[in-house]
Amino acid sequence: MANLKDVGETTPGIWSQISQQGFLNDFPDAEFRIIKKNTRFPELSVGVISVREEDAKRFLEIKKEQTKLNGGNWIIS
């Protein structure tokens, strides 16, 4: 089992979308777990994304670059 590091938070819908678009190809063994469940609106629940420790630095660099390019808004906070 890989050692995982938390790298950001997002919603279940975004996790599903990026997974279908190949996120798990770029970051194998990545996981998503709900940390703030919204029982009334499950799609607004918040979860944390964890990637392998050896992938965390690369992920955080991509996240920083994308945040800068997208005016401070990115899919993973």
C-alpha cells in the first residue's frame, strides 16, 4: 500500500469528473474520501484528495500553476 498525502479538497462530482478524464492515470493510487458530508445535498459534500507521497510535490506544482492561470479558482482547493 502506498503512503498517501492529502493535497486538496473538492466535491464528489469533481472527483468523478477528473477521475474519468484520467486523473488516476497521472496519479495512480490516489484516493478521495468525504470529510464533510452534506446529507441534504450530497453533491455539495466535501472530500479530501490524497496522492502518493512521491507524487505530491508534482501535484501541488500543477495545482499552483492552474490556480494562477485560472484567476485563483481551480477544481481542487
